[in-house]
Amino acid sequence: MYAIGQKLGFRIHRGGNYICIEGPQFSTKGESEIYRRWGVDVIGMTNVTEAKLAREAEICYSTLALITDYDVWHTSEAAVTSDAVIKVLLGNVSKAKTIIKELVKSLPLKSDCQCNKALADAIVTAREIIPAKVKKDLQIIVGKYLK
């Protein structure tokens, strides 16, 4: 994804620390300063849930975070308003679509990463005491580990 963003000429960064907060909301100045001290680069409201669900489904996952505003600590920037965020957000939609279209073309059909085995050691209950109905209900998610 990073290489694609570079190729397309977008301002892009690789890596960073993400914090997920309840939202929608803007951080207070105090919260913003705490996040900075913790080394947070991106504040968002959705990625943790998405990443955890992808992990539980053993799906490879990557975040494309398109920034809409600086947090309140950045005093040289104008105050953040909902209208300003929405304006930038709408502009980011076309960038996201462009990157995703290019990314899909380059994805391998099969991967050798460990994502597809993320739950291999997650079930600690002895298999023989898991009720048949539970095994049946969980078949689609962890069936290969319940045999």
C-alpha cells in the first residue's frame, strides 16, 4: 500500500502508532497532550474493532488511515470543525479509492503469512468437552481447529 501511495504521488507515511477512542468526538487539549506523550501518531474511532474482527476471521488486514485534521495540540493550525473535517474527508475518498484499486491488482491470490493461522492456539478448552452444538455453530470460524 505504501509503495502504491508513493507511486501515485500522495503524501504517505509508513507505520506509526494508532489509538482508538470512542467517537465521534474531538479530543480535549488534555487528551491530545496525553496521546502525544504516548507517541500516538493517528487518533481514530474504528480500527481496533475492524482489526480484531479480521484477526478472529484469520483475514490479513492493513490500515489505510487518511488524515482529516490535526489534533487540538497543533496550535499553528486552524481550530478543527466538523465542516472542515467533512470537506477533507470527501477529498480523501477519491484518494482511498485510487489506492485500493491499485492495491487489489497487486494482491497475491495466496499468501504465506501467519494471518490465516491466527486462531491456531486461541482455543484453550479441551476439544473433547466442547459441546457438539458449539462446534457446529463455530464451524465457519474455527472448525478446522475443533477436530
